[in-house]
Amino acid sequence: MLSEMVDHVVGIDPDRDRVTAVLVDAKTRAELAEATFPTTPGGYAELIDWADADSVPEARVWSIEGAGSYGAGLCATLQTAGEWVVEFDHPETRAAKDGAKTDGLDAARADRELLGRAKLTQPRARGTREGIRALLVARRSAKQARVAEINALKALVVTAPVALREQLRDFTTTNLVNSSRRLRLTDGLCRQHRRRHPGTKELMYRLGHSSHQAALRYQHATRDRDRSIADAINEVIGADGQSGAAASRPRLHGASGTQG
């Protein structure tokens, strides 16, 4: 049990601008101290000094709720300092029996509930893995935006005046994008044509195909980003292959995988 391995647990409930910490005795589960610190390098240093006043690094564990989001900065700082950090995920109980909810109660729950768990969750690895995640998020966002703009362009064609719709309706997506970019206003166009031409052309600029060169730049950027993602994944696979056996060994004061 965790209570046999450490003397204290520091529960953390993080927010964007502050973290609330509660120190609990691992044997009695009594709350010893509570404090709030800013989510800055100085605030993290103050938090560690605060914990040092009533506990020692060799005999404590940090239980962080949301270690991959608001708690990511503190989690990385603690791991760099050699602290034992466990991610408190999926709370199983309410912070208080009466339904009350405060940052302090949430932090205390992260303490006490962790002490009753048979398996401990290692925080997500950062470094290269975090870089891959950021690249994938950016790529997915760009693809979603592009699809949305193409759908908007096609919707404009569906409801366009008859002459304009017939001119564009059977085009492939690529030809539709290029043809819409070349649309020009003329004196003979009716008012509805004049209103739709600028909207269609604006979508073209948002799609990044205002010119043939712009389309090529988009394709090259996408290809380069895919190459960066592939290289980063290969780096992680290579690193895991070299250190997999060592990383799987349980340690007393270092979260690695799950620990009972």
C-alpha cells in the first residue's frame, strides 16, 4: 500500500492561474496544511519550499489532478526536481459528502483517494511525445478548417444564381477552388451575383489558394509537417526500444508505469 511507502501525500488541484495544495499524513489521512500558489516558476518553487516545511522529498508523493492540462507545468517542474509524481485521474468520490466543492476539498480528495488505490498512474511523458501531440493537433486543426471552408464554398454553389451554379456545379474540388478564385465582377451581373462573387472569392483566399504559388506552398508545408511528425515518432520508438526494460522496473520514489 502507498501508506507503507510514504509518510505524506501532497494533493494538487490546479487551475489556470493558481494551484491549491493540501498536505495529508499518509498514515492517519489527517490534513496537515493547505495553501494556494500562482502557476509561475516562482510559485512552483514556493510550493516545493512549503511542502519541505512539513515533509521530506524522500518520503512523500504528489497527487496531481489534471497532470496533462492545468497541472502540466507543475508536474514537469516536480519531475525535474526528482519528486515522485502520480496523476490523479478519474475521481471515484465526491469532494465532500454534502456535494460542496472547493479547490481545497478537491486537493484533499486527490490525497485520500490516492492512498486507497492499488494502482498508480504515471503522468504522460512530455518532451518528444508532447511535441508530436502538438504537431498532430495543429495538423488536425488545419485539415478541419480546410474541410469547413470547402464545404462552405460548395454550399454557396448550391444556392447560387442559376447561371453561376451551372458554371461551377460539375467541377472537382480543385477546379472549383481555382475557378472561384478567377471570378470577376462585371457590369452585366445582377445584384445577387455581385454579392455572391466576393463571398466566393473570399473563401478562396481563406483556403490559401489565392494563386498557384500559394497552393504549392500549402502542399509543401503539409508535406514538411508530416515528415516532422514521422521523424519524431521514429525518435520515440528508438528511445523506447533502448530504455524499455529499465523504464518498466518499479522504483520507490519515481512514478513509472503503474505501481501497487
